[in-house]
Amino acid sequence: MLKDPEHQVAGHMAKDGRLGPLVDGEGQFFKPFQSNGRGESEDKFYKSFSSNKNVPDHIRRYFPVYHGTQVLEASNGSGKLPHIVLDDVVSSYSTPSGMDVKIGARTWYPGVSEQYFKQCLKNDRETTSVSLGFRHAGFKIFDHQESRFWIVEYKVVHRYKVDDARLALRKFVSSNSLADSLPNCAFASEVFGGSKGILAQLLELKAWFETQTLYHFNSCSVFMFYENETVLMKGGDDARAQVKLVDFTHVLDGNGVIDHNFLGGLCSFIKFIQDIHESLDKLYFVGHLTCVSPSIV
């Protein structure tokens, strides 16, 4: 029985009669082909990437595993549509906190229509894409204080400024309620740090993007997530923090040129993560851990 993804944080969602992805509850994620040729373009990328022997094995783990396509009944009841079949990357997580971050100072690229260019340029300027090289697309955090998820959707994060983007990353690794004005960053060390943490994974991706000229990842996202409940109870590697790259409807051939737009945005995003991780040295105890930062104190 196919159903709406429970832990989707951004993108087209299968609700309120809209077309969106489905999951089978057994580890597979079905993404419907998007209109105007975008679905065909994304499927073409997955086929190319899956068979490209120039992609290092250690980089493949940052991409959802591709299982071809399948024609299924669309989530909005509009009939049968082709779907890209991928691994459901959070299927084994019980209370995953996840964040979708669109990478790049620009989401348009040469050759697009004037209408698409104007819309992308407007969005890039209205958000932190131009100023930071990345912008939040949505995130979902499990709140231990209230035993429920907080969902911050696109219409909210679209209005984020630089300080908002920084604050969101701190809240992502905090155990106190999102309603609290001062996030405690209690999970920052386990989620961002260590040899298996988010920062180490992003740096491994960065090293590849510094040399790879196979593809240009326009309007793609970093999706990072971890097992929220487990890290509170056990800590350490049980956070199961992971990074995946997602959304490949606008990927182009690299033609031997480094993807400076994505690389620049990724470097900026890494710097924000590093700043939070390094701020752990300034942690002090006042009954509980408090993340100290000049921007929020």
C-alpha cells in the first residue's frame, strides 16, 4: 500500500489533492515525473550517474540509490504516471529531524526561458541564495519537550535572512523546544562533529566538487537528517547523521568545467556548520548546555 511520505520536509508534497511522491513503507520512494520535461531530465541524470564509472564509489553514498522507473497511480488521482524509484533514505528512522537546503547563489542557468529566469532570479534575490550561496527549503525537527514534530515550511523559510538561516541550523541540533528563543545546541557535537558527522560528510563532498567536471547541479539540495530520539538517549554515533544530495531536474553536463556555483554555495554552507561546531568550545554549564554566539546572545 503506497502512502504519503511521513518525513518529507520540502518539495512537491502529496497532500490537498496535489501531485507528490509516495513511499511503500518497505524502503522505496516513488517520485512522479515532474512536468515540462523535468521528470525525464531527472531520470536521465540518475541513469547517467548510476552507470558513470568516473564517479568515485565513496561519493555514490551521498545520492539516493536509483531503481529505475515504474508507472503508478498518481497521488492526486489523476491517473497513471511514471515515477522514479529511489531508496527511501529515512525509512529506518523513527523520529528523524531533517533539513533541506538548496545550494548555489543562482538557481537558473544558461538556456532557460525568460520566464523561468525571471522567477529564479526573483527567488534568489528574495531569499539568502544571493547573499549566502544557499537557502533553506524547509525543515522538520522532533521536539522532545512537546513530543511532536515542528515543521517549518517553504513559505516561512522563504523569508529568512542571514541571522534566520544561522538560527535555524542551531535549532536543528537542539534538544529544547523550537519555541525557545535560545537553542541549546545539545546535539551539535554528535550530529555535526566526529568522523561520521554532517561536517565530515560535507567536506568529503566539497573535495569532490573541487575537481569534478562531470555535472553541473543547478537548483539541487543538500538533505541532512539524523535520528533525533536515539541521539538524546544514547548519543555518539547513534545519531546516524547523513547527508544526501537530492532534486536533479536541472542537472546539466559539466563539459569539463568545475561547477563553481554549487561549490561556492557548499563552501558557504560548510562555514556556517563549522562556526556552530567550533562554538562548542564556548559552551558553559548553567544547569544545561547553552550554545554561546555573539549573534544571538
